[in-house]
Amino acid sequence: MYIDPTLYTGRPEREEGRLPKEVACYDLLDQLGMTYQRVDHDPADHITACEEVEKVLGKKICKNLVLCNRQKTDFYLLLMDGEKPFHTKDLSKQIGTSRLSFAPPELMEELLNVTPGSATILALMNDKDHRVKLVLDQSVAGDDTLSCHPCISTSSIILSMEEVRTRLLPHLGVEPILVDLPDDRTE
């Protein structure tokens, strides 16, 4: 997997070859006056591929899971520690819903304009009807930074969690649901 070893500050100098949805993320961050660092790489569309990217970022990338209920009427974007195992029963209990599963790719595209492996908090800018609820695990909400993709899995960025809370989420009109998912990894 190729990873550009340079950690850039701000948006790419050249936008040729970048998808409009990625450029829209940089436009939004710049509009809000948010600071960010970025690294470019081959597609890193699952958490194990992100481990190599984390070495350049110097930060962990969290899991971003798009979930839905069985009827596909309630949707959630869960951000959690990338190393924690995910069990739907733990989340279901805390948010008061049952039968959660991963949202199908076509609904991810429809609601957030992302494909599997590129889900991100920044994709909430595409959810104009606020159909997707943001769910933050305490381990992510309590961190100083948030590392994620800009709606495409060929770049990763580091955001200040303080700026996410005070600029990004208020701008998007999003109030996160906080949960505390157990970490049952064996040492």
C-alpha cells in the first residue's frame, strides 16, 4: 500500500484527480476556519489498512460505521475506537433500538454520498434532512483529535475535536449521541 510520507497542512495544492465530494470537505473545513493536517494514500477502506496511515498521521483513525434498524428507517453514524470490537447489542441497548445492522451501500450513498470504507463525520454535510444520527463513543468524544477520511478513502485528515464540537457540529446542526461501548479485548 502506497502512503505519501508527507503530513500536509490544509487542503491539497492541486485538486485535479480529486472527487468533488473530497474537495467539498476541504471547502467546508476552510469555510469554518478549521485547522487540519492531511495525508494521501492508496485506498484505506478498512481499519487494518488504516494502521499504516496512522504511522504518518501520528494519530489513530477511528472506526466509522453506518448502521440502520431492520426496517431501514433509522440510521446512525457510529464513531468508535478502531481497536475496540463492535457488538450491536452493546450499542442497541444504549440508543434504545434493536436489530441494528450495517447500512447497505446504496443507502450510504443516498444519505451521505459515501461508499463503504469512506464513511466519515464530514459526510454529515451531505445529510441535509438529518436522517443520520451521529453516535460518538466516549473514547472518541474524549480525545483531543479526530482522524477520518474526507468522504473518500484515499486521504486521511486530523481534526481538532474541540473544533469539531464548537464549529463543525453546530454548523451542521448535529447533536451527537454519546455512548460508552465496552472494550472487551483480551490483553
